[in-house]
Amino acid sequence: MIEGVPFRDDFLERYLCSHDVSSPPLIKRFFKIADGVFQPEKEEDVLRILKFAEKKKIPVIPRGAATSGYGGVIPVRGGFVVDFTRMDRFEIDEDGRILVSEPGAVWWDIERELNKKGLTLRVYPTSAFSSTVGGWIAQNGYGVGSLAYGSIAENVTRLRVADFRGVNETENIHLYAGLEGTTGMITKAWIEVKEFEEMQAYAFHVSPEKAVKLVFSSDSYSALFLDEKYIRMKNSVHSTQIPEKDTLVVVSKKKLDGDESLGNEIWEARFYPMKIKRLGPGIIPAEVIIPSERLSEYLQRISGWNAGSEVWFIKEKLCAVLSFLPWDERKASYTYQWRFAVKALKTAKKLGGRSYSSGLYLSRESKEIFPGYNELLRFKKEVDPHNLLNPVKVFPSGIISKIMALAGVF
Amino acid sequence: MKMDNSLVNNEVFVCVQCHYCRVCPAYSVLKWESVSPRGRIYMLKGIIKGEIEPDGEAVEDFYKCTTCGACEAVCQTSIPLIDVWERARAEFVNSGKAPLPVHKKLRDVAKKNGNPYGEKRGERGRWAEGYEFKSGAEMIYFAGCTASYRMTELARSTVEFLNKMGIDFTYAEEDEHCCGSPFLRTGQRDIAYQFFRKNYEEWRERGVKTIVTTCSGCYRTIAKDYPEIARELGYKWDFKVIHTVHLIKELVDGGKLEFEKSNDRVTFHDPCHLGRHMKVYDEPREILRKMGYEVVEMEHTKEESLCCGAGGGVKSQFKDLAMEIGKIRIDEALKTDADFVVSACPFCKLHLNQAGEGKIHVRDIVELVNERAKPLNTGKT
Ligand SMILES: Cc1cc2nc3c(=O)[nH]c(=O)nc-3n(C[C@H](O)[C@H](O)[C@H](O)COP(=O)(O)OP(=O)(O)OC[C@H]3O[C@@H](n4cnc5c(N)ncnc54)[C@H](O)[C@@H]3O)c2cc1C
Ligand code: SF4
Ligand code: SF4
């Protein structure tokens, strides 16, 4: 298609690159599938793809590891998927403690190399075994280390981004972080890393209120709370025997008086939050950010749903609550049970919270997620006048956002 | 097409599409979603949901998998992926979309000769000229096709070693048939069942209780697949199946075997069929250490070990891919500065030596053991 740029347009590859980890009911019928999949090997390839797409007025949809679940990588209106798998080189500036990475590099591959140099990532998602630098920045998530270091965007100092005008190097991270490729394709990122320090995980059986107090009264690196229901689910699929009680795990370089062996056991399993999908088989997720002082109330209010929750604490006294309701995806009732995700978001909003992310399904939430939404919208129109950069994501338009708005009514 | 197998039908819905299985050697080389384990699972799900009718290219991509099990070892939701791949391949065969041309040819050839190499059945035991075998014993040496026709030094080393140790054993010569591994892995189960019957009857006739193999592929097949096939076909299964490394380790531990020491530095390549499929990791390393070798590990080792690239019908159908995968493993071995690589499977040795193009030599553990064995008690075991 474009000489020298790996490309496939057979049905199988297009079909396989037209979804993410989500399995939403019904609305899938409104999605197109990709017209083709490019795998650029260098920045110049990305520019050539963009030129080609602009000429043909075809959407371009960036894709990292497709581990996100808000529909961001779905080519809703067709178009070319730009899969960054082959752009995975990275360098480590040891003295400046800066990682300079292409977008397709995988977090855990980077972490292994950093560790060899006595360094470590400040923050990473629990999907680090597969998710990419570009994907997480474009999603602007929280994860391990966010208690001390905030979101990934707070740790990015510079970005190189390709759009229809060319390549631009910028410190205006907010114009791209969380915007899922709607304002440009990240081709390089400068990310702050830190010195490797020995840390220990400590477990405490405490209520959500106590957990919040404990977490924010210490200056720990990371903290994770699992509610009793989630632990019960985990035990049944991991064949572990973790006491089925609300449990907080705090990771710190300081010695704390929690249970070290249980702390380690839970911490080691942090990369497998979705193992419980086997219980459905299928899960309906609800992911929200809420002020930590409302955590207990939030968990109480969604407790009628039999969902299990894990909570990641974030600096500025926030927390990300990820709740899973196992449900058999093949059953007709699966569609109906998605009300859980809608109700959980409504509950969070009543308590001063918001959706964790925007993407395709929750683009109507963008105004609340992004404080400078109007400025971002202006910027989007300026760089992408034909709305070809991952259209229908983050900036709501078309039928999907209407359907989602309708779902919110029930 | 229909995808009726119940294991496949259930497990595809368990996958979260997390891509942890990107460790796949075929995906590492080819980079396309259709050759990633996650992509394969999604394709199967698409078939089950009636959203996709796989064409020839799709089925080919599905077969670009060595059944190495690296994906299964890291799977977020503990899906028994090797079984899923094999059962799905059997469904492709049932629906007429497979076998792929070379796999079909191997089947035709094996049907006639009892081996997939197209060699004459009567010559299966030719490597053993000069050795004498009893017609019956409690232990049988199962040489397998690769050691019988292509890597005969392994078969000879095994027999010499067993003789040195005074072990009472039998060997079926031309009455040994292919274990069926290439056919189970490529979805052609019926012919593997025929071989099972023939081997089973031969073992019963010879009064066999224990089967020892030097080939990791045969070991996995006879130890893991045969009991299941026996159950399916209503045969009684009471054989003990061991790999030569088990036997060697037992002799060393029992004070019956010592070695002439070597100071060489070696690295051990875990054959997928011995390691991830059967969880045998420590025995070969312990044996090598007893022999005085300095054992250094490659970056990916034991459960994380990289595949040699030859298995699952990949070498026969997709030679270039097999070579690319093999080269990655050789590069890892070179980085260890080992004097040579040791493995415990004729197929790995053959393939890695080809992929390595002489950059580093690959030897089988049974050859080293036979060369350096100092039996302490040659009484019958
Ligand atoms: C097991 C598991 C654990 C998870 N844990 C966490 C967690 O702890 N925290 C968290 O926040 N999320 C988590 N997630 C969600 C997801 O993994 C993260 O959002 C992830 O970082 C996305 O990275 P990716 O490479 O998969 O991106 P993708 O899903 O491929 O892409 C994400 C978005 O970014 C866009 N994009 C991709 N590459 C580029 C680029 N180069 N330029 C511009 N836009 C681009 C895509 O179009 C898409 O909209 C988890 C998911 C799983 C399956
Ligand atoms: S068995 Fe090996 S080659 Fe096959 S999909 Fe899994 S990792 Fe890839
Ligand atoms: S690791 Fe397992 S659950 Fe994750 S994508 Fe691969 S097969 Fe699916």
C-alpha cells in the first residue's frame, strides 16, 4: 500500500485488529472493521501513513497492545489501524534518569533494562507485561506507583507527535495525554524514572475508611485495596487461600507493621486482575475515580451487585476503583447486567467522582475528565479539520455516544 | 465452519485479550496479530460466533505455532492453550480446512512406512546393527523416528549407555512405530491412534512395564497423550514412562553412576516437550553439574525458555519461520559464552544445529553421559 511499510488487508488481520479487551453487548453491530493494518517501523513511516490517509480522507486509528477497554482502538468508522508493535526501541539516560522511548515499547521490557542499570519506572500499569508506552500515555492511566507519582502524564516531560502537519516536539503533554490519538500519534516520549530501591509489601485487614487513613498518613510508594468479594473470587480462580476479608496492601521502603508474606502474595498477583474472568466466563467492569473520603460509601452503594472491587490509591487523595461483575458472556442476561457499569458510574458521579477514562464508550464524560475540554476541542479542530485522527473517540459524535447517553438514562 | 470441541468452545470466552502471550516465538518473528496466541483465540471465538469463516491464509497462520506452550505458561486466565491449539487443529482437519499440504504428505508417508521421514520401515533399526536386543523385558527403549533415521548417534548413545549400566531392556526395531506426535500436534488424530494401537500391542507382547525415551516429543506423547488415548479407546494403561534424564538421575542418586569430569561451560536448552509440557527442568541441569560442567543459563530459561522453532509441524511446513525462531535461540546461547549447548531432544539438536550454522555446537545430554559414564555397579537394575 505504501512502499516499505508493513501492511495487511486480509479479512483475518483486519478483524483481529478491530477490537480491544472489552466485550460490550449490542453496540458492536454499529462498528466497522479496519480497512487495513499498517505496522510502521519508524517515524517517517507514520508521516507517510498520515499523508496517505489525509489524501484519501480515511481515518487512522493508533494501536499499542490494545489492552485498553474503552473502545479507543476500535475503527468504528473503518480506516487504517496503525499498529506500533515494530516501533519499540528505547534508550535510557542514566544520569538524567530519563527514559526515551518509541511508542510500541512494552513497559516490562523497559523495566527489565532499567533494573539492570539500578533504575526503575516510577509508575506503570498492571498490564505492564504487554501494554505499551504510547498506549498508556494516550490513555493517561494510573497504576502502580500512582500514590507517589500520580498519572503517567505527570511523569512525561516531552513528547514527539506526528499529525497531518508533520512532527512536533512538545512539553504540552496535556494536548495528547488521555486523548487517545485524537490529536496526533505519539512517536517518542521522554519519561522520568527513578533509582531502584528495595521495597516491601505489607497487608492489613482493615475497612475501606481505615485503609484510606492508613494510606494517606504514610508516604508510601503504592497502595492497593481489595474488598472481601474480590478476594473470594480471586481465591476461587487462583487456588489461593487469602483470608476473605477487606485487605489493604501498602508498598513502602519503610518497615510497617502489616503482614509481609500476605502482602507479597497479593502484590505478586497484581498483574493478573482479570484472572477472575474464568468465573463468567466473562466480566462486566466498572472503573471510576472518586475522592478517597467517599470510597467507603461508594463500595457500600454498589455492594448489591455482587461485584468484587480493587482500589488503587492515587496522590491528591483520589482513588481508582475497578469493580468486576463476573457474568457469562454467552447468556442473554449479559446485556442486562451491563446496567452495573452504568449505575456504578452514576453512583461515583453523585459522590464527586468521574469515569476513569473516556475513549469511545464514554466520550460523553470527557468534559468532566478533562478540565480544559474546550481548549482541547479547539486544538483537535485545528490539527485535524477532517476528523480523521481516531474519530468518534474522546470528542463525542455519532451514534455510539448517543446510544451510551441513552444507556445512562436507565 | 463448525467448532464443536467443548474445551475450545469454553476457553475462548475465558481469554481477556490481555496479550501477555506476546512471548510467542512465532509472533516475536512475524509480529502480526493473526500469528499471536491472542489473535488465534479471537479467531476461534469469531468462528464460534459465526463472524468469521477462515480461509486458507487464516488456517495457515493458525498453524504457525510450534505448540511450544510459552503462551500457556504466562496466560492471565490459565487457559490450557496447547490443548486448545491441538483440539482446534483437529476441528480444522474435520472440516476439511486442514491438514496443510506438507502435513498431509507426512501423514501419507507415515501411513505407509510408520514414520514421517519417508524412510523404509524395515530400516528403522538399522542404526542398531551390531547391538543385540532381547525380545522381551520389563523396560523398552523407544527410539522414535528422528533418532532412528536422522540422529542415529543419539539412539546409539542411549543403547550403549543402557548396556554399560547393565540395564535389562528390549527394543522393538522395525516393530516400533512413530509415536504419533507430529500428527497429534497437527490435528490428524486418527493416524496417531493407529500408531498408538500398534505400539501398545508391541509393548504388551514384550512384557513391557516401563518405556524409556530419549526424545522429548515421544516422551510427552507417550506419557501424556497415550494415557488419554487409552482411556478414549478403552485400553488399560499401566505403563511407566520416563525420559532418559530420569533414568540417569536415578542411577546417579542411587550411587551407581559417576562421570569423568569436564570443566567446560555449557548452557542447557529446555526442549518444550520436556520442560513446559512435562515440567522437567532440574534433572538435566543436575546431571550436567554432576559431570563437572559449569552450567550457565540463557536469558530465557526453564518455564520461560524459548522454543527451538521446529515443533508443531512448523519446521516441515514453514521452514523459514522455524529457522528465524531457531536463530533467536542460538543468539541467546551465544551470549552466555558457553562452549556448547546441551539439549535433551533429537529434534532440538537437529534444528538448532541447522539454525546455528556452526556458530555454536549443540549436543544431546545422552551423548555426553554415554561418553563420560563410569558405572560403579554394573549389576542388573
Ligand atoms: C490485565 C490488565 C491490567 C490493566 N491495568 C491497568 C492499570 O493498572 N492502569 C491503567 O490505566 N490501565 C490498565 N489497563 C488498561 C490498559 O492496559 C492501559 O490503558 C494500557 O496502558 C493501554 O496500553 P496499550 O498499549 O494496550 O494501548 P492501546 O489499548 O492499544 O491504546 C490505548 C489508546 O491509546 C491510543 N494509542 C495507542 N498508541 C498510540 C500512540 N502511539 N499515539 C497516540 N495514541 C495511541 C489508542 O488509539 C487507544 O485509544 C489494564 C488492562 C489489562 C488487560
Ligand atoms: S504454543 Fe508457542 S508457538 Fe504456539 S501460540 Fe503458544 S507460544 Fe506461540
Ligand atoms: S495471556 Fe491468556 S488471557 Fe491473555 S490474551 Fe493470551 S490467551 Fe488470552
